[in-house]
Amino acid sequence: MRKLYLICLGMLSAGVINAQSYEGKIEYQKTQQAVAIIQLPCGRSAVEDGLSGYMAKKGAKSAGMKSFTVFRSVRLNEADTALSDLYFQTAPKSRQEKDITLLTLLPVRKNQDILTRPSEDNLMMVAARSFLDSLAPSLEAYSVQLQMGAQEQLLRKARKKMDGLIDDQTDLEKKIRRLEAGLEENKKEQAKQAAALQSNIKADDDDKNKNQKKLRRLLDDEGSLEKKLRNAKSDLDQNKADQRQQQAEVDKQQQILEGIKAKQGH
């Protein structure tokens, strides 16, 4: 007898531990109505959309009612011979925990007025709690799917920005090579003009002025090229720093996605 008692106690304890839904009360037209409640680790909109999809698979369509989403003519379980009208409410757990939603189910028999339902219908409440418990995995999976889609989009955005930085690096490296080649050519031309000026030391003033003018222009161009080269190298250094930072962001978004995938696996 004692052994049987311990077995039953163990089964009861396991049921309490594994139970997700629970009974509660809500106010409806100045009356207290018994309801089944479940806490879901999902945002409110995800719960509402997931609920509509879940019920649609059962052939039930939602009907709007003040403060409720109603699904009519539904079986609470496969063994249920009577149809029920299910009145759902959703609300965030608190202002600080908006990513946790309380889903409330008020069940009544088909076409029954809420106010005429029995104040205590234990069998129906047990069935309502069981219904919420069977519904929860589907809603959580739907929420995880939404999270995954949103996270994949963030990861694509981060990778796209990284690709843009890599393309910018390639362009900057080409620009630097072009400026370095231009600077080298400028210096060769300066040497050429200086040599021409030296060889034409006895030439008339017009030829000297032409050589000096070309040399001054080349010196001005050299200063401009050097400035552009410094700026391009500075931009390249900044680009590489931005790439390191962006790679860290890509890695972060990838880790978040892997975490969501792990939740989906569970």
C-alpha cells in the first residue's frame, strides 16, 4: 500500500513539474470566470499569428469580439464529442517582459453564453489546460521560426556591409597604386624638366620661362598627388579598422542565429 502511495505521489509530482498551463480567473461583465492560462516565451504578435495558423489547420476561423479572439465549434481534444467555442486573450507578462506572453483560454460549450457557463466545470478546465499544453510547442516553434527569419536578415545585412567594405578596400588599393605611379611619373618629369632647364641655361628668356613654368606646375602636381596619397592611405587604414569591427558584428549575428537554431532543434 505504501509502495502504491509513493508511486502515485511520484506521478503527481512529475505532473506538477511538467505542467505548463494553470488555472486562473478573469473578470467578464462584473463576473469572475475560470480560465486556463499558459506563459509563452514569445512576443504577443507571434502568439496571435501562430494561434491563427494553428487553429486554421484545425479548420477553425477567428471571429473578433471585444477583448477576445474567438474560435467556434472546436473540439478540445480528439475524444471530445461536444464542440466548444474558445475565447482567447493575449497579454505581455509585464512592461519589462514584453517578449513573454500570457495566453488565456476561456472555453464554453458551442453557442453557450459565457455568463451561463457553469462556475465550476473541472473537466472542461482540465481539457482547456491540456489544449494549451498541446498548443504551446507549435506557437513556440512558430515564434522561433520568425526569430530565425529576422536574424537571417540581420546576418545578411551585416555580411553585405562587410562585402561593401572589402570592395572599398580593393578600390582604395587600386587608387593608391595609381597615385604612386602618378607620383613616380611626376618626379621623372621633374628631373627631365630640370635637366632641360640646366641644358638651356644660355637659352633665351622665353624658353627658360617655359621650362620653369612646367617645373612649377609639376611641383604643384606633386604636392597634390602626395596629399591624395596620404588621404587614400588613411582611408585604407580606416577601412581595415571598419572591417575588423564589422567582422565582429558578423560573428555576433552568426552566433545569435546559431543560438536560435539550437532552440529550434529543442
